[in-house]
Amino acid sequence: MEQNTINYGSYTSFREMMDELSENLNQLKIYCGDLGLDNTAKSISDTVEKNAKERFEVAIVGEFKRGKSTLINALLGQEVLPADVLPATATLNRVTYSSEPYVMVEFKNGESERVDIEHLADYVTKLSYESEKMAETVKEATVYYDTDFCKNHVDIIDTPGLNDDEQMTNVTLSILPEIDAAVFVISANSPFSQFEKEFLEKKMLTSDLGRIIFAVNCFGTFSKEDEDRIVDTIEKRICSYVMEKAKKVMGENSKEFDVYKRKIGKPKVIGVYAKKALMAKENNDAAMLEESNFPKFESVLETMLTQERGAISLQILANKIISSGSEVINAIVLRENALMMENDEFMEKYQLAIDEIEDIRTKKREEFVRINDAANRVFEKLQPILDDYWVQIEETAMQVIDDYQMSADDLKREKMKIVYERLTDKIKENIENKAQLICEQIQNDINVGLSDEATRLQTFEDEFFASINRIQEMFRVNTRSARNSGAVDSVIGSVIGSVGIGGLFIGFREAGIKGALLGGLTGLTAWVATSFVLVSAVAGGMFLSPAGLCIMAIAGLAGTFTGKFSVDKFLVQERIDKFKNNFKTQVKKQFHEMKINSDFTETVRRQVYNSFSSLKERIEEETEVILKDTQKTLDSLNEQKAKKKEFSDNEKMRLQNIAEYTGSLLAETYNLHKSFADAMMDEE
């Protein structure tokens, strides 16, 4: 497979490549079974099964009445989801492929119900009092529908308006870290409301920008010049908001921020007219569809999913082919050479190989101690932040109270409840933002620590593959002087020459595919990005739950201020100060209770050690697949040597055929792997 012929930029070509790689892995699984490589075979099965279930997930988000449901219907090519001039979507709605249309409604109480698609609006909208009450009981509705778009293994998630309802806004925010791409719908008529600005500045994680498309809806109602100006303005504002957030999270002078600036690129901002696109598709009007600019939007989304997100999935499969194919080749070489040895020589080498395996495991245990030490260092580095956490939260709240503008009119009895509510909401909003910023800073420090440790572990990786290579070398024989010529020796030589990486295990490493024990170059990137709990989960339950400040006991303050108030400015200010001081006392009391009930330091401690434990688990899993199968092969050969078994001609031919196929597959997959790595380097 030549590098310049590799194409996975469309749904069809991407899926074809996924299927081809999976088919190759299944063939290697059969060979592993024939050779007794049971652990490798199981590892292949796990990878293939996970891949078969994998679907791209695209969430459509934005404020209510930006045309989200209409845009989804335009993607699907027909009106599947309910859309209305009033805020319609009240639940999470997933659209997935099925030849038979129906809806599966999952309720918050754990029950589910299958309903006809014609009745979807009765369960998920606010279009009537009855449907709104029903929607309050629904967790998620999955719409199964026969659409070409979802045939591409893509699920669409329709979300409620971000500022339509606070609870549903939090539900929408909670799913964003879990999806492959998001389409943020903005109105061209009023781009960047205050809520949209605050979402980008405060709610969106700095790592999210690369997987968001900003769809500016209702294009076609402006001149081309105005449309270009709108897109340019939105691009600049997004960059400004995101870069300011990144400075706060990473530190303006940090190396992480320098890398972030280089990689961030331009936001993906595309003007569309979703309603016109839907009409065009329903009427097969190609000219109208082109006018809607929707084909460009669909193309950018397709590329994002296949070439950017999908490349990681393809890389994982390619890595598995290279590592599993290498084990197949090495098992054949080991088997052939061992059976050509004299028994005494074999037993000597056998014991040395077993000792080498145990030595590898000893080194691995030593590395795990070092990983624990790295986790300790990260947590110690975070300790000042954790010690200061509640101080910063309290200071933020106190500053809100101090800055809150009040007048004599606000001190009237009938206005007090409104003042309490507004001030409480303002405190809640500000401490949520402060908490998220601190949590993102903490997560960034954990990410840096993990990345540094993964880089350090490349030395152990080098030693690991060198040890495996030494085991292979122990059993190498001079085939010219051996009693039996090697059945696959020439095949192995030609494979190594064509791939150009010498001794496939050690060559795999030397070819520049670093991080093999964590999934290779892109695998390492994906692992570091996804192997720990997300920031929102760290903050969750602290301020985002109903048990937070929103249930502050303001009723106890109601009787504090009674009687008539003087209009004298000094007396008014004195009463305002007294009110604020009393409010501060109540807020501090609430924080004290929250601090007792929610041990933030312990939450972060678990976060740190779970993250580094995941690193150890991945290394343990990947190394033991190789070590266990290597030892099993040696034990099997030991048994065969005891029985004085030698190769039959049929066995030689069978192994030669396996080696030829596997060698060719390795050479082809290595080129594919290199193209992925080159593409990712180009993106950076």
C-alpha cells in the first residue's frame, strides 16, 4: 500500500479501511491460535470487538432557537426531529441508524418504552403542557431511523438549548467531553450573545476547540460581503476567548501554552442556511443546496470525523497489526530455530530465556514504583492549590457581595427576596467559574505529569523490546550448518528488508513508533487525552449539584431588616453594609458545611493516583500479552524437544505460508502507520 494512495477522508473510504484492517487482524488471530499465542489472540479479539461497536458521536449544541433541530434534519435529509418557532427540544435526543423507524425512550427512573416515531414530540418537547411534563421524566430518547447519514456509523445527539433551562444546560455540558465532535450553532442575525460569550470564556474546556464546528445559521439572508465579515469577526472572537482561557489554565509563560498556541489553528466557522438545505434535499434541488453552503459544512464535518478523530481509530488497528504480526513472525522463528537445536543447547537457552522474562518483570515492577513516585510528585505540586482552594472560592464570593450594587429601594421588605435570589445566583455563577478554572489548572498539571512520565517510560520500552529481541537471538542458529534448512528464514529476511526495520520487535521501536506500550504515537496522544476523569467530573457535586449554593438558607435572613429605612445616604450605606456583612456570614457558614461534606483534596488525590494507575495498567496489559505468549511458546517447545519432535515438510510449508502473509501485511501496515504519523505531525 503506497502512502500516496491512502485515502480515508470520506465516510465510505474510512469504513472500508477500518473493515480491511479488522479483517487483517482476524486473520492474524487465526494464526495466533495455530501458534498457541492465546493472549495475543484475545487481545486482537478485544480490539476488533471494540472497533465493531464504535460509532462517531456528533452533538449539536447552542442556545435555544438557533436552529439546531433544523440543522440536524438537514443533515438527515428529512424532517425527523420536531422543530418549532418556540423552544422545542427538552431532552437529549440521539439519532442512530435502523432500517425500521421507531423511538426508544429511556426514563429517569430506569424504565424504558418503545414508541412510534410519530409520537416523538409527545415525549421530548415543550410544545404542549403535557409534552413538557412528560419530557421532565425522560433521560434520553433514541430515534432509530433509516438515513444515509447515520448509515456511516454516525450518531447525532440533539441537545436542549444551553440557556433554556439550567438543569438541561448542565446535562448538555456533561456530554460534551464524551463525544467525537460538536456543532455549535450560532445565529447570523445575533452572533455571540452574552451567554455564548460566557460559554466560550468559562464553560468550554481549552482542549475542546479542535473538535468543534461553529455553524453560523441563517446565511443567505445577507450579502456575501456581510457573510464574510460575520465569519471573520466570529473567528477572531473565538480565538480571543479561547486563548485568554488557555493563558489562565496553563500559564502565559509555560511551555504547554507555547505548544497550544502553535497547534490551535483557526476555529472552524462555516456559514449555513439549514432551513434552505433541508428544503433543497427534500426537493432534490441541487442549486438550492449549493446556495445554502451546506455541502461545505458537511465536508468539514466528514473530514473532522474521519481524518482527525478517525485517524486515531485507524492507528490503533494498525498498531495492533504491527505488534501482533511481529509476535507471529517471532514465534515462527523461535519455533523453527529451537527445534533445530541440540537438546542440551536448547535447555541452556531455555533457562536463560525464562530468566530474561523474569528480569523484565522485575524491571517493570521497579518502573511501577517510579510511576507511583511521579504520582506523589504531582500531588505534592498540587498541594498549595488544594490548600488555597476554599480560600479562593470564599474570596470570590466575598468579592461578588462587595461589588453588588444596592440602593435604599433594595432594602425594602418586598424587595429583599429578589435581592437574595439575585445575589445568590451571582455568587453561584462566579464560584462555579472559579472552581472550573481551578479544576482545569489541576487537570493540566496532571496531564503534564502524565505526559512527562509517558516520555520517561520510553527508556523502559526500549529495554523491554531489547529483552524480547535478546530472547530471539538466544535461539538463532546458523541455518547453513544446521541439519535442516530454515523453512521461513529466507521469508523473514525478505520481510525485514522490505520493511527496512530489522528484527521486527526491536525494529518496531527503532522505526520511530514511540510509545508502543501505550498504543504508538497517536495512541499515546489519545491515551493521555482520555484516560482520566474530566474536569467537570471533578467539580461535579461540589457546586453544580442542587446541594450547592442554590439552596442557601436565605429564609433565616428575612427578619434581619425590618421597619422603615431613612433616606439619609450614610444610614442607607450603613444598612447596606450590615446586610452584606450578614450575607457574608451566611455564605461562609454555607462554605464551611460544603467543605466538611465534600473533601476536595481527597477528590483530587484519587484523580491523580487513578490517572497514574491507568498508566501502569496499560503497560501491564501490553507487556504481559507478549511475555505470557513468549513463555508459553518456550514451554511448548520444551515439551516438543523432550519428545524429540522435528518439523515435518507440511509443517514447514504451513509456517512458510503464514510468514509470507504476515510479512507482507507488516510491510503494508507499516507504510500505513507511517502515513498516519506523518499526517498527525503535519497537523501539529
